[in-house]
Amino acid sequence: MSAAKRNLSDKQSRQAETCANYLTKNQEYMNYKTYLQLGYPIGTGVIEGACRYLVKDRMDITGARWGLEGAEAILKLRSISKSNDFEDYWSFHLKQEFARNYASKYQDIDQVCSALS
């Protein structure tokens, strides 16, 4: 039904036209039946909930001030923790730190390992 038949104002008509153009332009990305069969989340609620849970709840602590670098660091750790991947991550982190600080600097790494034991 056209905007005129719905008695829409000029502003409402322009907004409806913008919306219709968007939907027409992006129709190929709206194959919801297939997406649901593949288990993809449909709608923004899942994403918005995850953002609130992961980001907003941490960043909105009263009195907290975050720079970009600090916020990124804490959100990475929060993401790892909330995904129950912290133990795997920490093991990986320690191996990377060992390689960076010791293994790459000494020719005889076995000697270094023996000294640390």
C-alpha cells in the first residue's frame, strides 16, 4: 500500500521510502529460513544482550575511567574469562612469554630450562 493511501505525512513517507529502499537493496542478505536452519541468531537481541553482558556491565562501573588501551585489555580478559577459556589462554600466554623472554635469546635453551628447574 502506498504512503499516500496510508495518510502518511511527508516526513513519514520519506522514512517509509528509506526503509523500503534499504530492505530492497539488502534482500539477498535476508534469507532467514536458511540462516535459522544453520543456527545463526536472527535479530539484534542476542548481540545486544552479549554486548551489555560483556562490555556495558564492565565499562559502566561507577567512577571508572577507561582509556581505549585499558578498556581493550580488560575486555579481552573478560571475554576469555566469560568463555571459560582462561586456563587454555593462560597456558598459551606463559609459553609465548617464555619463548619471547628466554627461548629466542639463548642458543642453548635446555641449559636455561635446567637452571630454572
